[in-house]
Amino acid sequence: MPVDFKSINQAFSNQSENYDQEDLANPVIHWMRSFVYKHMHPYLTSESHILELNAGTGIDALYFASQGHRVHATDLSDGMVKQIQQKIQQHQLSDVLSCQQCSYTDLQDIQSGPFDHVFSNLGGLNCIPDLKEVTKHLPALLKEGGYITWVIMPPVCPWELGLALKGNFKRAFRRLNKGGAMAHLEGEYFKTYYFTPSQVMQTLGVHFQKVSLRGLASFSPPPHKIDFPKNHPKLYKHLIATDEYLSASYPFNSWADHFILTAQYLPIHSIEN
């Protein structure tokens, strides 16, 4: 099924002007990002070279650059790329942070590399029906022994399934539709698709070995529940603690709002040797 890149570009461009303010004001997103960063740190060297896919306004890219890493941030959206370029100039980061407008289906056009890590956060890869359109490019981009860390939305999300108890069956089971679900963002409509960790590993192929899998928000609320931490602070704190404690345990490493998958690129000859 063809991807509506035009609508995706327009939707995220429309969102780009206010994205940082909304992100900063959302405590759920703040926790999710911090949890992803904590997950990634063991797989980074002191000066890793990171390729970020669907980098948005560059919030994650700016963080990793501030930690001493070199980041090449890519995004399809005109507006998002503009925001990244402004951050590079504002923070004088041109020596460690670069930007390129590029879809993750066109990674043959990447202008730098090879990379130690290919990173994608918070479901950007859920906008494509076939992840092989992305993974086929990875051997040319990654150093041997390098990693990918992708944060992807799975088909089973406990918070969404719980909506069936309120009679909202369409929302509750939308992720289970194998043909994808229609997303509405900033006046634009486009399909989103949901993948299990096993499906992601299958598309990565035999050259990749899974090294870590964690759920992200199995118990705590998803990002659109922005008022939940304020209205239920003690409960929210308890749910986060439960998430962090059980995130690596089955089924909570796969049944969540997102999962965090890290896999290592190990070509066949290196495994056999």
C-alpha cells in the first residue's frame, strides 16, 4: 500500500511550530523520553555517531549532541527540518549536529556515515506498512557491531483496550486492524500501522541480534492523557514505578503504548567467527 508522504509532511509541518511547547508541557512525554534515553545509554560510546530517523524538531538530537555524541538528524517534514536547522544555529552545534530532509524509505541518500547507532523515537516508523523499506538500507549505514534502537507502537496497548469497557470499541481495537488505522493530525489524514517486536526483528533479518526489549507505558497512561499526572499524582507515580520495574518482563515488554527495541548489527561472517 503506498504511503501518503504528502499528507504526512503537511501534518507534521503544521504541528512543528508548536511542537516543542506542547512537548515541554506534557509530563507523560517527558518521562517517556527520559526512559528511552536511559535505555539507550549502555549502547552508546563516549562519542557515538547517531543517525536519527523521523527526528521531529530535534529534541532528541539536541539531547544526544549535548551528551557529546555526533548526530545526523533526518525527517520528511519541511516544518520539522526547519526547526532542527534553527536549533543547530541557535545552539551553535554545527560541528556535532547535522540535518537532512529525507524519508526513512530513501536512506540511500544519507550524506554521512557509517553510524554507530540508528535511532527512531516515539512511533515515527509506524507510518509505513512495510518496515523492510527501511531495514534494507541498514547494512550500508551501520558499522559492524553497531546498534539500532527503535521506539515503536505495538498492536496491543492495555490503555487502549480498556476503552472497550466504556463502549469505545473502534478506538479500543484500532491497532489490531492489519490494514492499518487512519490517523488524524493537524487536519490531515494518513494510515498508521502497528508492529510486534517479532515482526520488527523479522524485517531486520539474520544480520541483527536482539539485545534489549522494554515496554514503554504498559501501566502508566499514554501521552494524550496529559492531565492524568496532575489529577492523580500519587497513582501516576506508582504506575511509572511499576512500568520501570516490569518493562523488561513479558508480556509488558511488548504490550504497551510503545516498545523500545535495541538490536545489534552482526553480519553472518562475524557471528560464525
